[in-house]
Amino acid sequence: LGNNQTQTLDFQADDKHRSVTAAGPAGTVDLSVDMTKAVTFGTPAQQAKAVSKYLQQFDDARTRGQGDASLMSMFKDAFSALHSQYNTTTTQQSRFTLSNGDRGLLTGLADFSASVTQTPQSVNPKRSEEVDAFAYQVSQTTQLQGRGQADRGVTQTQQSSLDASYHRALTPDIPLNL
């Protein structure tokens, strides 16, 4: 990126796992998708709707936490890419199958963990310990229980966490004066 600043990108994908990690001067993006529970994958339309809802959630978090727009854009692009074109034709051993009604209660997405962390910046010359920072984590896990089709249980847990600090003027019309 010039000025001895580098951007690194690590991408891995196979039939069981997809991941991407990007790190640079603006911050770090880290996503991991578990492709081993194909029985929980929804239809392409259901997946697209879930991705769209998550992208809106990410935009809302960036707005609330005053996060970097370009870093969040990279995070959203990576999230969308890793959740595209699931290979549902692979044979997966499972104790049971899920009905359309069962799948309708789930997101349809593969389990994942994702985080975006902005590089903290000191913006207050009088108080260098005060930093503008943004960190957002989101995940989904699905657990399958039961011995068979008549005795089955599915638990899907979604979590998100936003940790942000920033400086802004009390009145939007007046520029911030530190």
C-alpha cells in the first residue's frame, strides 16, 4: 500500500471449511465458515435473504459504532462471498433429515464466526489514552441432537457483539475541537 504499509490476505476453502483473514493499516477482517452440516443449509433464496439481513445488521453496527466504511465494506464482501454457492450435492451422513418446516426456522446459512476490528487511533492530542476504536464480532452455531427422525432437535444460536469508542461534537453543526 506504500509507505511500508502492507495488506495481507489469507484465503482457504475446501468442502469442509472456508475462511478469509485480511489485515492491513485500517484493521483486520477474520471470517470462518463451517461447511460440515449441509443438512441445515437452506434454499438459495433463504440463504440470500439471510445474507441480506446480516449485511443490514453489519451496516447498523458500523453506523452505531462510527466504524470505518471501507473496512466494513471489505468485511461485508468477504461475508457474502463465503456464504455463496454452497455445495449441497455432497452426501452427508446424518441421523435424520430436516423438513421444509424445520429449515424455515433456521437461517439456512452454514455456521460461522466473523469479526472486524479497526486499528485504534488516538485523536485527542491532550489525552493520548483516548482512542477511536471499533470491534464487531458475530457468529452462528447449530447443534443437531437426537437419535433419529422421530427424536430430533436442532438448536441454532446467533451472537453479535459491538465494542466501539469514538469522539464527536456535541452538536453536529459545530466541528469537534480537541
